[in-house]
Amino acid sequence: MALITMKFGGTSVADIERIRHVASLVKREVERGNQVAVVVSAMAGETNKLVAWTNDAARNANNLALPDQREYDVVVAAGEQVTAGLLAITLNAMGIKARSWLGWQIPIQTSAVHGSARIEGVPASDMKTAIENGEVAVVAGFQGVAPGTRISTLGRGGSDTSAVAVAAGLGAARCDIYTDVDGVYTTDPRIVPKARRLDKIAYEEMLEMASLGAKVLQTRSVEIAMLHRVPTRVLSTFTPDVGGTLLCDEEDIVEKKPVTGIAYSRDEAKITLVRVPDRPGIASAIFGPLADAGINVDMIVQNVSEDGATTDLTFTCTRGELARALAAIQTHAKDIKYQDLIQDAAVAKVSIIGIGMRAHPGVASTMFRTLSEKGINIQVISTSEIKVSVLIAEEYVELAVRALHSAYELDAA
Amino acid sequence: MALITMKFGGTSVADIERIRHVASLVKREVERGNQVAVVVSAMAGETNKLVAWTNDAARNANNLALPDQREYDVVVAAGEQVTAGLLAITLNAMGIKARSWLGWQIPIQTSAVHGSARIEGVPASDMKTAIENGEVAVVAGFQGVAPGTRISTLGRGGSDTSAVAVAAGLGAARCDIYTDVDGVYTTDPRIVPKARRLDKIAYEEMLEMASLGAKVLQTRSVEIAMLHRVPTRVLSTFTPDVGGTLLCDEEDIVEKKPVTGIAYSRDEAKITLVRVPDRPGIASAIFGPLADAGINVDMIVQNVSEDGATTDLTFTCTRGELARALAAIQTHAKDIKYQDLIQDAAVAKVSIIGIGMRAHPGVASTMFRTLSEKGINIQVISTSEIKVSVLIAEEYVELAVRALHSAYELDAA
């Protein structure tokens, strides 16, 4: 007997018929002798409807574009509350004792950053007692409670994070993330039909994959899984018995290829400041205002100074933040003293990820050569111990990903 | 400056446009210098949708007809949560500081009878402090928290009760119930076009009106208003400046007519047990099993024994309980020993209500004479200090109500 956590996303609970299917998967685990906590998202479409209402309520009343974030959370959290109650009803009607747990009831303690709160603790002893007494715990995902008693939400995709955090809080043996794909792939199968499902992936690799554009799991959920060493599986709601990918420790992976997967992100924009003075403090003159404006600057490259007095500086951010980044720079133009500013939102980031990279020299050069052979110009490079990312023109994304997938011998036979 | 409570039902908050109208009414009170707690129902249609989901979830999974009541409450309470958040967003966007309060946050303490919980206390000191600090409190109606931390709901129409209980808990100067009619009428205007709106009605009269079929306020809300002497007004969301009816103490009503209003209910069924033994203990042999089955027996009449050995006994219950009442009786047929059982669901109850009745003898006889003149047979009579109810064939309801309305001089000029 083991305590396991299962998580089902919006498409898996889109209507009562699908909720019944989810209940049957939960029932199967109970009949195997497992204790179960099951985390659910809102029914597909419900969150969008609720979000639209909050925007309508804020926008039309005045010119304000954003609803009060604390009240946004109150409205949006209702979506998961409904699903949790419905699944508990379904389970009880099937003869499986179950009760719903809302974020504030567990409690899932979060920061006070409403709309994208961070889970800070899950002291789930009451819920654990209920589970040990033979009751399935049905947890409303995506929500928590901020200091005090206000409802908080974790931001889009937050139910993955809820699931892993609940698994950690309960000391669960495993966290199964049921989704609409049957695992983590070497890259996006829509771009590379020869992409292969990975049986296992190291937490560190998955974290990079998620951060760098793979959409299968939310970054924060992988962080928590890694931090608490929660064995986490990604598997399909609709074909739960085939495939699946296990997130695990590096040591549990026998065959370590140099590159495990290839991620890409089109949500990139590039800003180049031409001929800024090459003097101490220039970086902080630029990135200080950007940080103050809440811009997440990603890649940064500063050219070698050619004339000894000025240099070009390039950085990237998400496309959604581009306008705000430009405004922040232009507001501080006097301090920065750049000669020209070039923006480009038609760029994309392609990354190779693999813990095997540490042991295999020459992995990056294979990447650069492969792209060069396809005539793809690399605009910016960023590396860490287990990944190499390059910024390229967006139009080359598919070509680059396919070429790299072959070059690192990831193609399925 | 006064602390007032306002309550808006489902049709008043049916969409964002109407929520904005509600916000404008709240704003008007704030601009008059009042402190405001506003209680809202779910958007019209939402509760029905949620209830249908709970029934689907329970019914199809198995043959059980009823969803788990605690989980039903979790699902259904989401409706008011959404409205409360949306109204708070709207108010904030209009520049009125506001926050939502859910049942468990206030808390609205209720019994553990999920689905139709009873409010037991509203220790609203946190909310009162927030209101005194200049914030409008937007309260999710219809919901509370049962002992422990489970969400409870008050049953249909419960938001009226929430509003009055919140007004009592806050020590509010007034509770304004905004609805789709502009007040309490002498009788149902759909039946009697000459029905008149009452400027004032005594709590006791309103309680009888609500209990006896008038649908404008929920009975429990009137009980709480009466118990805590909360001056409660019924007025129209759409024409808030005209009309309205104030619930108040008897002493505050100057002109006391013998009859204030006429109520009727079609939700009545009659059971007659023919020739039951006329012996001590027979009533408990009949009504014990009915009480055990949770049947609310309303009117009871026992005929004088003609043969000295047997008698006929008639009682009424709601139509929804008729089948269960018959089953309870038939299960105990051996103990009761009736000769025959006659049921009739085509009956209705018509009642005259008025505190003036105490001072005016002959009020009941006017009722009986009036009905007799119209050829309407009275099947059962039940009286209290301030009302007389009669059971008649359902087909005569409109005729009876109109005749009585004229007989007691209630017709508008």
C-alpha cells in the first residue's frame, strides 16, 4: 500500500462523463490498495469564462484594464472548487469514500502575490489523517490561501504545482500527472514526427525543458518535485496503461546520452542598444530600470568594444514584456546614452538539454556546426551546465529543431 | 452615517451589466455617507447549472439519486463566490474600496445540515472592522461554514436569510432586500390586479405571509429579522426610488386593518384515514411514523366520532412529501388499523393574515361566509392568533383569493 497523488487537468475533467472516467482511474488505484489524493483543475473552458468576466467587470466600469487581483483569485478559484466537489460526488456515488479539500482547508499556504502566488508550505496533516482513515482526498488545484484568509491562485498551469506540492506535503510515494499526452518527448512531436517518448528524465533536465519552452509541465512543479525528490510521472488520461515518463534522480538513469531533449520557445523578443558607453556601471544603468519595471531579462550579450569607448548590448525578454521593456529603456535614455535601439520580435530560442553534456565535450560545437550547415545564423548564445540555448530568426525554428534532433541521434528508428 | 445591509438576488446580478447597476446602487449609498455590506446571490441560472451537474455526477455513476450533500454545498456555493468577487472587482474599478467575504471568512456559522443549513451565529467583527475602515463588504449569500471547516448552504432563497443575519451580526441600521418586485403586496398581483403594495407590514404578519405561500421573502429571513428587530425593506432593483415595503414592529403601524394580506399555496396534499379506532394513542400511532419519515404535517382535523368507536382523521403535507407520507402510513397500517385511505393532491390552502384580527371579532366568519357565497367548500380549517387558513379544492384558488380580497376591503381604489 502506498499513498499516491494523481493530477488531472482541464481537458480530463471537461464534463461529467470525463469526470466519471477520472473517478474510474482513482477507483482503480484504491482497489490496488493505494491511498489516494487527487488534484483537479477547472473544467476546460470554465477558467477562461471566469477570467473573461473579471476583465469585463473591471474594464467596462472604468478605463482600468486589470481587475483587483485578490478578487480575481476569488472568482477564478471557484472553477477548481466546482470540479473538486463534482469528483467527490462521483466517487461517493461509486462507493468510494471521498471528500473535497479547498486550498484554505488543507491549507496550501502561499505568498500574497495574488494571481501568481507561490506555494510556501502544505501542512496537510488533517488531510493526511482523513486519507489514512480510508477517504480519497479530492484537492482543488491551482489555489491556496495567502497569509490571513484570502484565497490565492498560482497562475496558469498551477494545478501541476499543487499536485507536486500536495505529494510533498503528504510524503506521497509518487505523483502521477495525467494529461493529454502520454509523456515527455525528446522534442515537440508536432514539429518532429520522429520525436521519441522518454521513459525517464532527470529532474534537472525536466526543469530546463520546462523553463525553455516544453509545455508538458509547469516549471515550478518540477522545482518542487526536484527539491522534495517526489517521483513524478507524466501519463495520459486517455491511455493510462501505455507509456508515461518518470521524473527521477540522475542516478536512476542508466543510459545518459549527451542530449536528452530539444526545447524551443517563440515567445522571445530581442532588444539591441547600439553604441552604449563602455564604462563601469552601464549594465546596472540598463538592467536596473528593467528590473524595476518587472521585466524578466533572459539572455544577455555584450560585444567586445571595437572603438574602446562604446559597445553594443543585446538582451531578450518575452514578447508580452517588450513594450514595457522599451518604455523602461526610453525613460532612462539620458542615463544610458545609447546611440540607437533595435527591436526584433521575430526571434526564437532553441535549446539542447542533457545531463550527459557534462561528460561529453564538444556537444555545443555539434549544435553550432549543425545550425551553420543549415545556414541558420546564431544571434545570441546562453549556456549552463546542462543546456545550450541559441537565439535565431523565428522562421528557422522548425528547421533547426529537426536538424538538431537528428544530429544528436534522438530520432526514433 | 449608518451601517446598512443591501441584498441583491440572482436576476439583479444576472450578468456584468446588471452587476454594474448593482454597484451603482451601492456607490449611491456610500456617497450618502453610509457604510455598506452588500449580500449577493449567484448569477441567475448559475445555481441551476451547478445543481444539475451535481445530480448528473451522482445519478449516472450509480443508481443513487442524491449527491453527497456536503459536496453538493461545495459545488453550489461557488456560484455566490463568483458574484461576490465580480461585484468587488466592479466596485474597486469604480473607485469604491471593496472586498468579498465568503461564508467561512466572516464566518457565517451554521448547523451541519448540509443543503439546508441553519444560521447559528454571525460573529462578524473582522468584517465590521473592515467596513468601519471604509471598505464595502461584499458578502457571498446562501453559504456558511458548518462546525469544522466544511462549506454549507442554506437552501434555496437562503441569500435573504444571509442578508438579515449579516445585518443582525453587524448591528446594521437597516437591511434592504432588492428584488424584482417593488414590495410586499396584499396578495399576489398576478391573481388580483387590484392588489395593493403595503408601505409597512409587521414582522409577525410577514412571517405568516411567507410561511403560508407568499414568495417575496424566505421564512427564515423574516424570523431572524423579527428576532433581532432588524428594520428590513423590500424594494425593486430596477426602480429603487419608488415604493418598497418596510418590515417593522407592530407598534410602528398606525392603521391596523383586520386583514393585511391574503396568501395561498398550491403545494398542498391531503390524506384522510377513514374509520380509524377512536382510542387514546391513535394520533401518535399515525404521526409518530410520519415524523420519523421527516414529513412536515401541516393541518390536522379529526372528526367527532359518530359510532363511538371509530373516527376519520385528515391531515395535509406538501405534494413533494405525499408519496413518502403514504409509504410511512402504509408501512404502519397494522398499528393504525384504518379502514380506508383517501389521498387528494388537487387541494390548496388560502389564508388571511392580519395582526388587526386580534382586535376585530368576526374576521373568520367573514371568510367562511364569503367562500360559502361563492359555493366553495372548506375542507380543513386552521387558525392562529393572526391568521386563518382553509383548505379548498385547487380549482377555486383564484376565485377564493379575489373574493376575500374584496371582502376585506383590500382592493386598490
